[in-house]
Amino acid sequence: MELSDLAGIVLQMSQRNNREGLSLMMIKQAAESQKQLVNMLESLTVQQTPDPRFNVSFYA
């Protein structure tokens, strides 16, 4: 094998590792975004829970 062949193989391996790293990073970012969305929805749900001390109906 010549040096240029080895360099090409190393470059291909490096690019593959970069793509895999980027894919993993994107998956982690998506998971973090979903976690933040769930937290926001939970906080909104808690805020929407009526206070049991008040017996008020908002439905007509």
C-alpha cells in the first residue's frame, strides 16, 4: 500500500467517526428538547389544576 492509500483510508474512517459523533449529538439534543417540553407541559398542567378550596365551574 502506498502512503496516499493509507491517508485515504484514515480520512474515510475519520469522516465516518465524525458522522457517527454528529448523529449521537443530534440524538442527545433531541432527547434534551423532549425532556424540556415534557417539563414545560407538566408545569402548565400543575398551573391549570383548580384549587379545591374554590368551587367554581367554568363550564356553561
